[in-house]
Amino acid sequence: MTTFKRAKGFWLSISLSLIFFAVIQVLIGGGSLNPFYQNTLMFIGINIILAASLHLIIGVTGQFSIGHAGFLAVGAYASAIMTMKLEMPFVVALIVGGLVAALAGLIIGIPSLRLKGDYLAIATLGFGEIVRIILLNIDYVGGASGMQVSHLTTWPWVFAAVLVTIIVIRNFTSSTHGRACISIREDETAADSMGINTTYYKVVAFAIGAFFAGIAGGLYAHNFYIIQPSNFGFLKSFDILILVVLGGLGSLSGAVLAAILLTVVTTFLQDYPETRMIIYSLVLIVMMIYRPQGLMGTKEITSMFKRKGGSSHENKNTAA
Amino acid sequence: MKTKTPLLKVDSVGIQFGGLKAVSDVNVELYPGELIGLIGPNGAGKTTFFNLLTGVYVPTEGTISLEGENLRKLPPYKITQKGISRTFQNIRLFSELSVIDNVKVAYHSLSKHSILSSIFRLPIHFKGEKEMDDKAIEFLKIFNLDQYKDEKAKNLPYGKQRRLEIARALAANPKLLLLDEPAAGMNPQETHELMNLIALIREKFDLTVLLIEHDMPLVMGVCERIYVLDHGQLIAQGKPEEIRNNPKVIEAYLGEEVS
């Protein structure tokens, strides 16, 4: 009975988000959504994927990683190489970008996930910088002057990627495997003594997170015409980290909401270049003073509707 | 009883932290179905001994074997899967998870559905999760915790948190259950209930229990045999009445007689 209800909510949210997709698609096709808004929409989508993927690593598994821009960069460059140098179709490029990033996640994760807390943070920070500096020194991808990339990222691609990301991460989290990850966040020693292979699940979460960051990288690269190593500095990692913290550690819908909110705020603040960073920082400071647990705390939007017997459509709807 | 093969055999085990010998030359044999107490003054090395048994520390000397199988260098999660599970002196629940999810985490290593089947929501995923749900609820009923199943673990009162921790340890399907001061911080009424509970689960799950406890009447009352640790060494072992009158034990607890 409950599984049936849950499945119903799931299909309802899928159909609602598809309607949302169609509406936007019609608006774009009809020309009533100008390129500026279209571009904002793409950014929102990419940031949602980034926030959701980091949410899995930090919010669910509790591994404080601040090198997420490194995976973004790996995905961006790998997919750009696929389309520009090897002339592969975009979808192949996206998947390859994700897979290469996941591989990078495994390589960095297996040794460094033995570390805890601050030490892991420093190690992942180092990883992000290493990626940037390596890219800076490879002439094949243009070094510091960057790499020309054609504009391939369109609304349907972004939408599909966001939907897949959210479904996969939600399904993973709400299974016994997700519970294993949460138990690591809550108490690693106890998780270990309950028969959970903690190293394995940390690496799995890290690799899945890196995979989606890589997909976001592919979308990001093909949204711009040019990618440069300087786009992927550690400030970019912190931007993503802020999305997850602001949304509420442990809440997927919170991460999604924060991604939407902050992208919109940043976009509108572009009109005031002198005061932009001041206002942005003020928003964050005020937020952390009055709501230190983040927008959603650890709750999901769906749980707010459960009491009324509603379904989980809000979550997916905002996600779209 | 002694004719049976021991479930757990600890053979001259010790561990050294730098220059400090926290535990040395400890020999313990536990037989199936026994309820054994481990006592000793503060800092005697009791919890360290538990950590050695569960693989948190690797012993620097000696061997530990469960049903004849050497557990040396196995990581803690594997030792749990082999059949030793434990509770902690300071409660370590997954506080943000619900009561039922705490128990389900312990079932995880028995689950058969893979990560991919969960991501794609294949039928086997639903079947596996449903099985876990049913088993966990059944379990919570034994412990009288089923009415709190959706409550976050951290919101339970202290005594119930203790009970949940034991329930969680049992859900991992152990042969040997290690309880680290289960009655700590409980009032006499709660302690009494706890004792009944331990007796009940021991019978029901065909368990061997090793119990660290400071509450002497409790240990003397329920344990069949008692080991006494002091300064990392076993100073006595035997039946409760033997322990009670053992001069070494009295000395360890009360200090040397002034002559």
C-alpha cells in the first residue's frame, strides 16, 4: 500500500516536471524567453546538478570535500575533448565527462577517504588545485588561454540531466545503501561495528558525486564557447559548497532550492558589479545568523506535505 | 560445559600504545550460551579489550579466534559480519536516523539488492526493503520500541536509547554480543528491566553475552562467570561467589590493606 502511494507520488512529480519542461520549451521556441533568461535557466540547472552531487558527498555521507570544482573541470575538459577533438556526439561527451570524473573520484577517493574532517578537506582542496594546474600546463587543451568549445548545451539536455541526477541521488539515498552512507555521517565507528563497509560506501558516494559533477562539467563547457582552467579555481568549489550548506546539510530539496535561489540572486546582482560581492556575502551572513541549519535543515520538501497526505511533487517541480 | 569447543578464544592477547601496555596477556574462553561478566576498576582496560575483540584495535600480541577462525587484522565490519556485535559505553546511535532506520542499518550487510537495483528501483529493491521493514518492526516489538519507530533516535529518552542500541546490535545477527556498561546511568527500575531483557534475548536468540558492568549486584546476580581486569591484566576469574571473596579483587577495588 505505502509503496504504491510512494510510486504514485513519484509518477506525479515526474509528470509535473515534464509539464514544466514543456512549458519552458514552448516559451523558448516561441521566443518569449530571451537569451538572458535562457542562460540563467541553464546556470540554474547546472548548479542544481552540482549542488545535488556535492549534497551526496557532504550532506548524506558526511565527507567534507571542498574540491568539487576539480571534478567539474575534469568533466568539462573530458567532454570538450570528445566533441571538439574527437567529434563525438554531445550525449557521448556528457557521459564520458561523467565517467572520467567518476574515475578521478575513485583515484582521489580511495587514498584520501581514510582521512577525516579537516584533513580530508585539505586533501580534496589540494586535488582541485592539482587538476587546475595540470590543465594549465597541457597544451593539447590550450593551457591558460583555454579551449574553444561549441555551444551545444540546450534546455532539453539540461533538463534531462537535472532530472536524472535528482532521481538517481534520491533513489540511492532512500535505499539501504543510502542509509549506510547516512550512518557513516552520523557515527563512523558505530557504522563500522554494525557491519557497514565504511570505506566502500564513502568511495561509492564520492564516485557518484564526482560522476554527476562531471556531467555538470560537460553542460558547463558547452554553454560557454570557451573554457579556461581559471574557471575552476577553489572559489568555484566554495560556490558549490555554499549551495549545499545554505540549503541545509542533508537535504536534497534544500540543495536544489539554494541552487535556484543563489543563481537568481547572482544573476540579478550582475547589474551592480561594485556592490555585488558585498550583497552576496551579506545574504550569506544573515542567513547563517538566522537559520544556521540552512534553508531546509535536514528535512525534505516532501516531508512537509506528508502530514496532509500529499505527494512529493514539490520537490521535483522546483528541481525542474 | 567445558567439553564444548569455545565460541570465542582469546589467547594471551595484548596491546601496547607506545610505551604503555593497555592490555597484556589476557586469556579468555567463552562457551556458547554463556553470560559472562567483565569487571574491573576504571582504566583497567575493559573497553580496550572490547575494542580488540571488535577489530577497532589490532592486538600487538596474541590471537583472537571465533569458532576456531582467527580474526586477526580483519576490519571491524567483517568481524561484525562474522558474528560479534557490540554496544558502546557512551551511546552511539545514528541520532538523525529514525528508530527503525537504526535497526535497518544493522540489517544492511544481510541485504541482497545492489546499488544499481536501488537506483533503477527494480522489483528486487522493493522486495529487499520490504523484508527489512518487516524484520525491523518485528524486532522493535520485542524491545517494546515499535510505537517510536518513526521518531528520530536522538529524541528517545535515555533508557530507551540504551534499549535501541542493544536492539540494533542484535539486529546484526551476532553469535556473541558485547555489552559495554548497558546499565550505566539507569535507575534501579530500568536496570531491573534491562536485566530481564538481557535474559530474554539470550534465550530467544541463542546468544553468548559478554558484559562490562560497574553495577556489582547486577553482575553478581546474572553472570555465570566473571573475569576481572586490573591494570590491563586478568587478576581473577570464576563464579560470582569466588570473585566476591577473592583477595586480589578486593584489593583492586578497595586498595591494599594498611598494615
